[in-house]
Amino acid sequence: MTRLTPGFADPVLDAQASFRAILEAMSRPGRIQRIEAHITPPAPLCSAAGAALLSLADADTPLWLDAGDTVAEWLRFHCGAPITNDIGSARFALACGTAPSLAALDIGTDEDPQLGATLILQVAGLVAGEGWRLTGPGIQHEHRLSVIGAPAGFVAAWAQNQALFPRGVDVLLCAGDSIAALPRSVMIAEG
Amino acid sequence: MTQTEPSPPSARQKWMSILARASAEELAVRLAALPPLPAGETLRAPETGLVMVRGRAGGDGDSFNLGEMTVTRCAIRLGAHIGHAYIAGRDLAKARLAALLDAALQDAALHDALMRAVVEPVAAAQQEARALEARKAAATRVDFFTMATMR
């Protein structure tokens, strides 16, 4: 039996702080935010990805993940989210290893674009001020974001995802305690 | 829908229900006689919420929502064992104590001493209280009968 570990030290305040950081990240695509929650999720989950899932996922959001049984058990215990093997039916997808293709995820419908899935992508590092050039809503001129360990061909896949707007998939990039968001409206150009 | 026959309660279900019915003071008094329990790691701090209680009319009718009840739950890990408590009401200290005891009772090294010192006396007291109430109720029982009308 795997050892279950605690979730947020203070479930209310930590979830609120994490939610605020995610909201800031989504409103300012490509800007790096820190999630300052007291949390030590089981490996290989980083603290930002763990805090994001504890804040967002619940019993109504099927979750797909590739992080192993320990993480699945931890998430099921702390947020009660049903774990699904069918990535197309998941509201949240957590990728710690090889990222699934964006096209495999639920993109919602024109009537209900809010049903599009959110991919929580754990990467090796996030660096501001270099790399990709992001433009679009929430960005005055351009934001630069370099993602260390981004999946191969991500920018091309993103262009296809962005063209589907208002349908599409949102991405949360997590590294350590930092997050940056790529809402479906943002355009990415290689730097 | 096929109804499955409820399985007889396991030993753990029995002690969990006894702990859930006991009061925090009762548990603390019984525990005071024992060496202190190891401190557990809190997986889920005691939290109070509502649970919808459902019923079925006549036992086999459509299920309906009877009402919501206040429930406090807690989960504590002690070594390899995880103790859970779901108790009626909002007594956080009792939920924590019951979860800690549930974890300790799963530990073979602590099980027998705790059963003897805490669970069995508390169960006996609860049984006694139930029997007393049943006797009091039985003393006021009125047997109704219908006289047959004979013509």
C-alpha cells in the first residue's frame, strides 16, 4: 500500500491563494506566477501542479493523468475527482511525462466552449523574457516565455488549437512552484 | 436494479461505529489509563459538512431525500495505517480522536490493549444505555386489542 500524504496545510487559504495565482496566470498569458501554498505532493508531481489540481478539480471533473498510482490515489483522496483512462472525457489532464496530443483532449462545443479541457503540463523550467513570443488578449504588446522541456512540435499543435477558438484546450505550465498559463486565445510564435 | 444483501459488518466497521457513537470525554477518559498514543500525521484535518440522508418509502419504493445531517470527518495516518472517522455533529476533537483510534486499532501491536481498554467498555456502556431506554419504553407500553363483535 502506498503512503498517503497530506494535502494543503490550510485547505481554505491555500486553495484561495492557488486559485488567485492561476487566475492571474490565465489573465496574463505567459507571465510566470508563483503558487505559495504549503504542500508537498507525492513524486513526480511538482508543488504547483499539485496545488492547481487541489484547487480546481473536484467530484464533477473527470481527471486523466500519467503520473502513476500514488499520485492518482492522492488526488482521489484530497479532491475526490474521478480518475478516467479516456483522455477525451477528462476535464483536466495532468501530464508529467510525454505530453498527450492537444487534439486528443475535449475541446468543448460552440454552444459550450467552457467544457474544453485544461491540460496541466509539468515542464522542466519556465523562464521569462526569452523564447516564445506570445500575443493576444491580455497581452499589450508581447510576452516572452521560454519553456524548458516543452513537448516537441508544441507550437505547431498550439496553432491548430488556437484556430478552433472559441473551442479549444487551455494549458497550465507548471515547474516547481511556478506556473504560466496558455489560454486558448493566445498566439505563440517561435522566438 | 438488483439489491445486494448487506454483508455482516466487519470488525473494523463495528469499532468505527462504536467510536462514532461515543462522546469525546468518554474516549479521553478511557485513553488516559493507557500509555499515550503515538502522534499521527493529519491527512485531512477535521472538517464539518452536510450529508444528504436518503430513504426509501416502505423499504422498496423510490428513494427520496430525507434531509441533511451535519457530519464531521477526519483522516489520520499512523505508520502504515490510515484511520478515518465520520461522526454526527460538529465535535472536531472527537472526530480527531476517533480517527486516531481507528488507525491505532488497525495496528496489531496496539489493537488488543485498545480493544480491552477503550472499545469494549464503551460498547458495553452503549449497550447498557440502549437496554435502559428499551426497558423504560417497555414499561409504558399499552397493548391495544380489538374486541370481536359478536351478534
